[in-house]
Amino acid sequence: MYCGLIVASEAGSGEADEPPFDTLVLCRGRDAEHPVARLRVGEWSDWITEEIDDEGEACTARFRFQLGALSPGGREIALFRTPMFRTDAWASPTEVADRLIEASIGARARTIGELNNNPAGGVAWMCGELCRDAEWDLLFTHLPLPDAVLHDVLNELHPGSPQYRAESEAQAWARVTEAMAVADRFIGEVLKACGEEGVAVAVVSPHGMIPTVKYVWLGKALIDAGLSTYVTDEDAAGMCLHLPDSQAILGDHPLAQSVWVNLQGREPEGIVPPEQYERVRTEVLDALLSVRDPFTNACPVALALRREQAGFLGLAGDALGDVVYLMAPGYAADPRVCSTGVVDPSLISVDAVCGSAGPVQGVHHGYLPGAELGGFTTNGVLLLAGAGVSEGARGAAPLQLADVTATLCSLLGIEAPANADGLVAANLLGRN
């Protein structure tokens, strides 16, 4: 616990005969004889190191205080603290963390406001600081702001979305425009700090985004087909998947749109004999593709296929389910439901497709490549410039994300990773 003691200077008099307080003494506990800082308005403390608990993990953190305001009578005090910067687990070698923490205040920010109001500038500054005195080959950085803003406001831009309001569309576009302006300034600041002669630059967005019109819970289709059973759990105040009576297990997270067969010998409570595996997969496929929007008769599932058929979509590996499905544009898995958790009983008695019950997000996972809706697309962007790049060239065909890795490795003159299966966009590098 930190305590503060306000101190008056020896000369002068305060307002209304109050002492003219002008200094804040910060102490651990009430030990004023050993202060950690003595601050006047606008001054920073030295770096303070403390042992803290970070979500159950003991670690060391460093931070600083800044006195923002102190009225002469001492009735108004504004004391700010930087974020607590961990000194471990985020930089290697560890001395890089100390260097960046030490330089982050003063070199790029005079006040807490400057520090907090320009996080993109902070990342750009950090890139420059890392490259300033180092021999470097590759700098990789990430700006999450455009993704976050589009998730938040995209549905306010699409008239078909339940969240759309004509009177707020201009405000939503203003937020998107500002996010893109921040991204533009970010790229410019990184280039200014690190774009020395002979450098090649790649700007990559891994995806675009499309609006959401309706939510879908495909668990209803599996229940109706007799493939999944949910029972009341009094302790959980809801309904839960009952594995002893379920042949199929729905994964409905956008990053895990799969259905697993509850297979004997593989699943802890498996009930499907191996010889019935293909039968169950066929019934799952039929159930998913039989779902219909009660208002349009459209199927909200654009594609459902067996796991071994999904490799052309880049979907493979042990984490993939036995059946994979992708949603049609405008439809998204209902975020109110976790099919392997507790399910609201009211959702089991309704149609699989429903309108949203609250704010909806723009989405990009779980669709076929190039999905489009209302002028928006899930396609991303790749921009290349600088050394080794063919000026004015355009991609001859749509690229996959895997192609970005292969192309950048070729640009760097290094071998692509052994498990990389992308192709080099040779025409962008002047190697037709």
C-alpha cells in the first residue's frame, strides 16, 4: 500500500490562509522517513520496482508516478501511474525489457496522457528503439486497432444488420476512418524509425470482415436428428450435453467450427462403435445442411464436409473435428451458447436460426475464403514496397495467407520453413 503526504513550502501563504502545499511525498505504508518519491506538479518519480501478483503468478514489475495536479490548499490532487511493466516473460534477452521500459517515459511521452492516448505511436517508437543500435534482418509488428474497431462497429454500417441505425451510420464511419488513419500514421512512423535504405516493407491484413445478420445454434439441428442429447442440470441452472446419449459433439466457437463423433476408444465417454463412424458423419452432414432460415428458406451453412476433405481450405491437424462446417455470409454462431457448456433451455425449443438478442459483432472466422456481404469482404490486403519488389505489380490471382510467408522468405533470400506450403508471388518480386 502506498500513502501520500502533502508538504507545504516554507515561503508564501496559501489561499484563504491555508498552507501552500506544493509537494507530494509518496511512501510505502506510512513510513515518511523513507519515501519512494517527492514530486512537484509535472514531475515523474524514478522507476519503482515491486513484486506483484499477475493473475496468480508472482512476478516483478516496474512503474512510475507523475503528479498531475496539486492545489495550493491540498484539496485537489491528481496522481497518475504508468502501467505496471513486467520485467520478464515478454522480451528476450531480458535486458531488452529493461531498456525499453527505461526509455518509454521521457523519450516518447512527457505526460501520462501522451503515453495512454497514443498506443500505436508507442509500438512504432518501440520498433525504432529496437532497431536504432542493432543489426537487424527482420522486424515484425502488429496493430490490433482496425480489427477491434471493425468488430465493434461494422454492423452499424450494414442496413441488413439488426444493429444498423441510419442516424448513427456517419458516426460509425468516422470511427472506422479514424482507425485507418491511426494505422496509416503507425506505418509511417515505423518507416520513419526503421525504413533505412535497402529495406523492403510488407503491410499485411490477415483478413477483412463482414457483418452479422442472424445468429445460429446448430446444436438444435443435431438434437432434432437424434445425434445430441441435452439434459437439465439443476446445479448449473441450465441444460448440458449428456455424453452417454450423444453420438455427436458440436464445436461452435468461430475458431473450432467442427463436429466430433463421440467415438468409442477415442473419446472418454464414447458410445459410437468404430463401424458406425461413417454413418454418424453422414447423418451429421445431412443435419447441418438441412437447417433452414424460417424467413428466407436459405441454409445458414455454406459448406459442410468430412475432415479429410478440408485440406484445400488450409484446415488440417489433430485439433480438427470429424466434420467441418463453414457459415454462409450474414450468419454466425450464437455467442450466447457454448454447446459443450451450460445451455439456456429457452434456446433448445426455438429454431436453429434466430435474430440477435443484443449487440452483434462484425466477424471473419468460419467462412469460405472471399466471403462477401453488403460490400464488405473477408479478404485481406498485402502491400509490398522497397528493395526487391516489382514497382506497380499487382497479384495475378488471389493469394492465400500461406503465400505471404513463402513470398517474404523469398524476398529475404532464406528458405521457407519445412512445413510451409505457400507459393511465392513471383510476379510481385519481378521474377515472372
